[in-house]
Amino acid sequence: MNKEQQELLGEAYENYLQHYDDEYNEEQKKIQKNPLHWMEMEYTNIRPYPKEMFINKCKINPEFSEKWGLQIEERELSEIERMDIGRISGMWKEFQFGNVHGPCDENNIPTKLITITYNDTKIESYENNS
């Protein structure tokens, strides 16, 4: 992911942590009023997800993703899309009669599209599978 995407993910995660802190403080108020609530809280093991787990959960769980306003989509590019990227970006060494001198992989043409959307900001990037 590019720097802008990383910053957007960081912003979404910070929002998530702030919300967690707010919820945790509310839980603490309940504990002070009802000591048995502490036992319930310990039983449910309430704590925030680490950043990587938060991001993965947004990728695979549409309800969680919607709750936090963070959408992460990754998809493989078709060969035609890869050829278009190579042609438009000038990554091809040569392009002649619709045939490419060297496959997409030899020209290091990206293999997937990553789209991150948060707070009405949408950032797309292309990457190679690792």
C-alpha cells in the first residue's frame, strides 16, 4: 500500500481506538456503580483489536467495515487490465500490432488493485502479489 493509504488506515484506526477509549471509560463508570460489572467485563475480555487485526476484520467483515466507515477492497487485475496499465503508463518496452514483446510479469506490471475508502476519501493503488 502506498503512503496515502497507510495514512488513511492510520486515521481510521485512531478513530477506532478513540471510540474504544470512550467505551472503556463508560465501562469504568459502570464498574464503580456496580462491582459485579467488572466480572462481566473480564469475562467478555473487552479490548481493542491490534491495528493489523482491525484492518483484516474490515477486509472480511462487511458489518464491521460499515460500522467504522472503512472499506478495503483488493482484487486481482485481469490480463487485459494489466496490459492497459502497461501501455498507458509506458511500462511496456515495446507494443507492436497488439502483441507485447515480453509478458506482463517481465515488465513488472502490477497484478492487483487496492482501493481504500474512509470518510469519503478514496485512494487506489496497484501492487504486485508478493
